[in-house]
Amino acid sequence: MKTRFTVAALLVASAASSVDADDLTSTPPDIACRDEMILLEVWHAQGVVGYVEYPQKDEGILHVYVRGWDKTAMEHRRRIVLAAYCPIAVQAGRGRLWWGSQDGRLLVVDGQIQPLDFR
């Protein structure tokens, strides 16, 4: 019984490690980013996130309520930014997320969070 469990665990682990970027980008963002979209909705209800727009599949703009954003801890800001970036990662595999406008502050470039030391 123990041997069967070990073999099954190894098979599951090897199958999980064989998932590549093509598999991720073929999944619709509303499925792949479900938890992230829920997180954004929660922060919207808290008066922090206004909305996120995606003018192109590899670009997004995060609109926030400045008063709520300023009161939010850095750890939560990072989670919000990555949640907003998720559909870009799913659709394009890489891209950029801006804060406020396309001329605004860059938050994420190709999955890497930029410094969030602004107000």
C-alpha cells in the first residue's frame, strides 16, 4: 500500500512539473486568475482598488483610490499588483502593468514587481 502511494505521488509530481507556459496561456484568464480576481474584488469593496483595465493583452492599468492605497500595507499592495497582473501573464506570458495610466508608474514588468515606494 505504501509503495502504491509513493508511485502515485511521483506520477502526480512529474505531471505537475511538465506544465509549461503554453498550457498556462491556453487557459482563459477568468479561470486561471479566479482567486486573483476575487482578491481584487475584496480590495475594491475595501475602497483600495478602483478597477483594472487591459487595453492590450500584454498591458494593464491598475486604478486605485489613493486614500485607501496610501493606508494599505506594502505586503497587501504587492498582492494586489500581482493579482492585477495575472490576466496579462495568462494571455501574453509577459507584459506590463501600470499604475493610474499608461504614462503612470510601472508596477510589474514581465512578472517582476518594481519598487512600490511611492504614494
